Amino acid sequence: MKALSLLLLAVLGTVAPAETTKLTISVSDPSGRQLVANVVFDGDRVFEFGPEISAAPLAVFDLSSPAWTDTETGKRITLDQARAWASNSKAGAESSLSRVTDPDQRAFVQSLLTPEFVVSKSGDGVTLKSRFLNYTASAPLTLNGDLKKRLLVYDTLNAYRKAMAPRQLPPFTQLEVSRLLAENEIYPGLLVMELTTPNGTVRVSTSYEVSSLTEEELTRLTSLKALQP
């Protein structure tokens, strides 16, 4: 966490407005469903949409603050607030670990709170390995330096947002994965996550594609920006 904080401080000082870029994220879950999100980077703001940009954004991220606003509730959360929430949640989870009698379950929960990966080169990408979680990053994207910086800030904010909204998993694994990928200069077009469970391995594939917005999408984005405070 400290290493990520120092990296973010360096990045935040150099993030500047740049061209508008769309990142399309497609997630294939174990049931075979495919979930699609479009993330639009527009200067120091990022708009997260569902499958279509024609609909309202799910959230708006301010990379300069940094913070994000949930468009459904209108609630704005800063990075400092998110870090405080995560710290309190981690302390609560760690205090309850003493009541977990199964050693494997206890080790799994601990790995989510303090993730540690062994990093190795794998073809044109890298592999991050731990006892329960493995990530294989491949098919690297060609990104300019500015987009790399903005992507790291967005990834950091989004890790906290996903943890705080659905309350599914702690943010620390995504934060560590993002840090290690950025540290190794790998921005994958494909990221495969494998989770080892007592019932077998769960595999989730996520693909990333960078493109420019269509004229229609740019017009829609301009209209949305006019409504933003």
C-alpha cells in the first residue's frame, strides 16, 4: 500500500488533460456470461458506462482530486475517504480472523488483506502467483505515457469503488495487481485470473481494448459534460 501511495503521488503530479480515449472492458465469468463496460478518459475526468455510451454513466471519476461520484446517489468519495474506509475494514477483518478455526480459510482471508505475489515474465507479459490467486497478463496494449498515468489513478479509485459499493472483496488485491503491472510496464489486452477453491479453480478472463470515440459518442459525451457540475 505504501509503495502504491508513493507511485500515485508521483503520477498525480504529472497527470494533464489529454485526448479523449475509450477503454472497452469485457469480463467473461465462470458461468459464461460476458459483462461489458466502456470507460472514457477525457482530460482529468473519467466516465464509466455500461455496454453503451448512449446511457447515463455509472460513475464519474476526477483524477485531479482524486475522487469519484456515483451518479445514481450523487455521493462523492475522495481517495482519502476511501483509504480510511479500507483501513477500518481491514482492521475489523483482521480482528475477526482469530475466530476462524480452519487454517486454509484463515490463510485465504489473510491473503485478501495483505496480498503477496511472485512476479515472473511470461511470454509478452507477466504472471503474478500466490497460494490462492494467479494472474496472467498478456497481449500488452500500446499506450502513451499520459494514458498510462491516468489509467493507474483510475484503477486505484475503481478498486476502492468496487469494494465499497457491492462490498464483494477487499480492494487490496486489485491495488497490488495494478501496482505490479504498472511497475513492470505491462498494460494487458488480456488478464486471466484463476482462484483456487476447495471445489476447484475459478477462472475469469478480462479483455481490454483501446479506441477513439465515434462522432456519435463524442456528441453524447459533450452533452453529458454540460450537465456535470
